[in-house]
Amino acid sequence: MECAQLLEKLGELGLSEREAKVYLALLNKRSATSADLQKSSGIPQTKVYEIIRRLALHGYCRERKVGHKRTFEVIDPQAALALPIQKLEARLKGAHGLKEELGAIYASATEAIEPLEYLEILHGNETIHYHYCQLVHKTQKEILGFGRPPYACDTSEKLREQNREMKALIQRQGVSRWIYQLEGVDPVWPKNMLPDLAENGVQIRVAPLLPLKMMVFDNREVLVAHEDPMILSGDLTMVIIKQSTIANAYRALFDFFWNQAEDLEAYLRRSRLTASALQ
């Protein structure tokens, strides 16, 4: 192992950089004076003696005095490092205990999450389109939706991406049920898109009027349009609500309108008959 790596490892045991350098210098000599250690370590001699005394105090070496000459002998690292390793093991054990204790506090605190932590506000069509596709992508069982203007998929590419995610949900045996408000809708693309989705397994009905724009994902999360008077750009603003109780309430609202809505095929047939009668 290189010297720099050894210094780093000794630092992990609690030695300062200077202490580690002096200790390695002594380890290479086994026995040395403070002057010898100053030359080998590059640490000023005025500091070497102070450092070597600390190393002796912590069991890394011992001091010998013969007459006026002081020398320092290194202690076998197998014995010298036993105590620092024991201290590290005790700290590691304490850290594991702390992890469990803090985990218990965290688990008990989850019941007290503030209501606002369940909300995420999305501004702008790009952001809403991205999050909508992500929500559909992670849906496992069911999506319920009220489709009505305004729409975030304001380009053909966004529309294709949303349709791909919806078809992928059906392919993994998920269920997708939608009620669309089509009367007087501008742009007209929903009327052109819906038959294709229906052919791919999306269940679609039509209502003359819907109270809001929203989607429910696996009865866990709700994406709902939010009319923000502070937003003047005309971009859509929506809110993600991550709370199953609220999601169930929106599901009940969806079921109420679903039971009264008209099947898409019946609506399109009636629309064609109406258009023919007007010609």
C-alpha cells in the first residue's frame, strides 16, 4: 500500500496527518530519536516531540531514556491498533443502534405529515405533460379520468407519447376508463383520437358537461386541474394529490358521472345521424 493510502487509513483510525507521518517514520525505524523522526517525517522538530508523546500516550510507542538521550520504540501494530479498532467497532455498533432508533422515530412521525406535503403543484403544459406520462407509466391497475379542456398535450408529439403510455397500460392488463366532454370542444383532436384508444382497450364514455378536469391513478394519486388566478400566461396549472382517502372521493365522483354518461360508440353514431339530418 502506498504511503498516501497508509496516511489516509491511519487518519480513519483517528490520527492526525502529522501524527500519522511521525508514526510511519517510527514504524520504519522501530527505534528513533525525535531528531531522527524530524528528518524522516518532515515535521518540525519543535512539534515532533509533542506528537511522539501523544502517540506514546495512546499506546503506539514507548519512550526510553538512557542518560540524557531519549529514544522512542514502536509497539507491534498488532497490539497497538487493537484499542483503536475496538473503539471503531464500538462506534459502529452505536451507529447501528442510532439508525434503528432514528428509524423508529421516523416511522412514528409519518402519521403526522402535514396535509400540504400531499400536494404538488405543476405549472405549464410541458411540466404537466411530463408528470402525467410518469403517472401513467407507474400505474399498475387502473386510471379513471375526466377529459375536458384545457389540454396539456398541445402538440402531436405529446399526444402520441400520452397515447403510447396509455396503450402500454392496457397491454400490462391495466384498466383505463375515461369520460370526455366533447360538446363544443376546441381543438377537435379528441374526437379523432378517441376511436383509436377505444379500439386499443380504453373504455370511453361521453358526458355533456364535466365539473372539472382530473385523473385518478390506482386509487392513490389524483391529478386535478387548478384554476390559479395568479397565472396570467394561459398555461394549464394542475395539482397532484397523494392521498388515498381523497383519491377515493374523486373515484366516487367519477363513478357517479360514469353511470350517467353515454357510450362513445353511441355518441358517435348519434353525432353522425345529427350531421346527416342537417345536410
